[in-house]
Amino acid sequence: MLRALAARLGSLSAVMVGVSMITYGFVFLTPGDPAYTILREQRQSPPSASEVATFRAEHGLDDPFLVQYISWLTDAIQGDLGTSYYHSEPVTSLVLAQLPNTLELALAATAVSVVVAVPMGVISAVHHGSWIDRTSQIAALIGVSMPNFWLGYLLLLVCSLWLGLTPVGGAGTLSHLILPAITLGTGMAAIVTRLVRMSMLEVLDAEYVDTARSKGVRERLVVYKHALRNALVPVVTIVGLQFGTVINGAVIVEAVFQRPGLGTLLVDAVFARDYPIVQGVVLVTAAVFVVTNQLVDIAYVALDPRIERGRGGERP
């Protein structure tokens, strides 16, 4: 147990260090001088050469890459992600202030996708080859192919501008969350629907399902009690992995709906060359993704304990 936990923590640490190094490297190589950009934005006029030099010296921007990276990583391990160039506030505070909004949107989008996808996938599998199945597959294909930003603007046009059912942007109430959650969850719902369908088709052909039917068990119980539990094992993995993708997709959705969150914070930081915020947001997002994967692994074992026994060398 302790060995497995140490292995998980070791792999998590290695991934986070790799992500931080790549992110810091790309930021370091980005064209443009953050000192000049920040000072110009703050003062609304071009800064002098001496002012730029002073800013760079104060923030260590003249140091070599490795010196800057090691200094930043050492502070990050202690929970200090640096200070924003533009806001002159701790990046950790800025990120933590926006993180709940992004997690709220990601969880809502995930809930929407699961609530829509699981019943649709089950019904599609049960009615395999029928018009219901074909309609479900067409809808899933459209959902996978549709860009988030296009769907977001379409929902804004119809639901907010034409019908006046929801606010155009912002956050704070359920009405502000509905359209962003649908926009962000549609692509995930399409993927999960197809996976649930394929998994259910495989399980419904299993011998134990035929045995349950031969014993006179009602078809509804066969589908939802015997088949669905085993069919959901691979679905849990995809939902967990897609949760990280959903957080990344929140960058676009939050911009479309003018919703506060990590996405909006990141976009503003990129345009302002506020590199500490960029590095902090990417690192926190990666951490959420990695932790989610670990939780998915645990849930995977809980749904099918044979997986853990197989890892321990026993025959499932």
C-alpha cells in the first residue's frame, strides 16, 4: 500500500515538474519584453529605458533561464507562485480567487454531459440498429464536431438575445451557469454517449446477462442492474480524463460568456505579458488534471475490485 502510494506521488511530482519546465520554457522564449508591455499598460505611455531596466532588475528578468526557473520552482513548491507584474498581487491569491468559478463550470458541464450521455447511450444500445440508435449517433457526431465557441455564440443569440431567457454574460446565479455548462458539456456528452453505447453493447452480449434473462429477470433489471454497472467501468475513466479537457475548454467558454475564472485570468495575462499568472494558471490546471486522474484510478478499482487483485498478481 505504502509502495503504491509512493509510486503515485512520485509520478505526480514528475509530471508537475515536467509541466512547469515546459511552461516556463515557452514563456521564457515568448517574443516581446514583459517589462516594456506592463509599464506601458500601467502608465498609458511608453516607458523610458531606465524604467524598463529597473523593472527587469526588480523581477529578476535579466537572470539566465535556469536561475529564474529554479528560483520560481522553489517558491512554487512552498505554495508561492510569484507576484503578478500587472496587479502587483500574489499569483496564488489571484488564482485561488478564480479557481472556484472554473471548477463550478467544469463540474456543471460534467454533470450535464453525464445526465444526458448515460441514458442516451443505454437507450441507443438497447435499441441497437433502430431509428433511435441512428438518431443518437447522428446527434453524438454533431456534438463532437461542433466547436465550443460556435455553440456558445449560437446559444447566446437564441436564448439570451432573441428569447431573453438567460443573461448574456457574468456569473453568480444558476441562470448565468446554464448556457456555459451546456456549451462546455456538449462535446463531452457526445464522447461519453458513444462510449456508453459501445460498452453496453459488449456487456449485453455477455454470458451472465444471458443467464439473468434465462432466469426470467425483467429486461429493465437486466439492463440497469446487471449490465450498466459493468458498462460504466470504462466510462468512469473517460469522464475523469475529459474533466481535465473540460477545464482547458473553459478558457474559451469563459471568454465567450464573459464569465470570471481561470480562463479569463489566463487570457488577460497572456495579452498583458503577465508571465507569473500564466505559469501559475497552467500549473494549477495541470495539478487538477493529474489529481483527477488519480481519483479516477481509485474509482476504477472501486467499480471493479478485480483490477486491484490483478495488479497484486492474483488472477481476477
